[in-house]
Amino acid sequence: MKGLIVSDSHGFTNELLELKERYKGQLDFMIHCGDSELQSDRQEMEGFLSVEGNCDYPGTYPNERIEKFENLKFLVVHGHLLGVRQSPARLCYRGLEEKADVVCFGHTHYAGTFEEEGMIVINPGSLRLPRNYQEGTYVIFEHNEEQNKVHVTYYNFAGVPVEAFSKSYNLKN
């Protein structure tokens, strides 16, 4: 299983279309963690499972999504309603409440992934305004069900891997 995870594109349109074209036919899902600043009926957002960020027009997207891909349960939020700038604690508690395997969020514009109590937590960073890298980033999420392994690979917009943020995880049964 393979998915594209982006966040905080803040009005970028060509970039979203280019990513969709780059991975066309290769993905099982696409997630946008909010602050697209685009209406849900825009061509750029077609196919993305998106949530509402603090810069999105209110009511455009849900505040959170629970999605199942293969045998993994995903919680997708922007993070502003869970105080992620102060601490990831409320985000992780919400993931635990939902028994999520993967939690995806944005808002901080900081790319990074970590594991908390068996959950994989992913912030793809920002396509437009990154804070801990010189270029915008996104994530390709790959799950090998046979090996029960997940690869979270960060890329800059040009499609070059960013090893500093990328990680692999062994899932617990």
C-alpha cells in the first residue's frame, strides 16, 4: 500500500497538480492535512482526503477523518484544535482514543515522524512555508503488509528524498 501525505499548501495549485501527476496510478490514497486554502470542489483537491485547517474556509472540510487503508486505521487532523504547537500530547491521546495505527497532522509546518505507544505519527511539513527545512516537503507512506513494515519517506518538491526526516517502523501485531 502506498499513499501521498501533504499539508499546509496554502493556496498552491500547480504544485498539488504536479504531485498528483507524478504519482498517478501508483497510490492507494492521498491525504491533505489541512490549510490547502482551496475549496473542496477544486480540481487540485480531487482525490485528496482532506481536513479543515485554521486557514481554510470554515465548513469546507471535516475537522478530522478516520480512514482505514488495508488493515491500518488512520486519524487525520490539522492539529490546531489539539494544540500541536505546544505539545503533541493531545494529538496522541486522540489517536489512542480512536485506536489509530497512524496519525497524520499539519499546522506546525515542521516535518517529522515519531512513534508513540505503537502509533506512527506523521507531519509531512509544509509544501509552501516549511519551518525546519529549506524546501517544502511531503511524505510517501508505504506499508509492506507481509513484513509488517512501514516506510515514511520525506521528499522535497523536486522529488528528492530527505533522509534526515525519513524513517521505517516495524508494526506491532
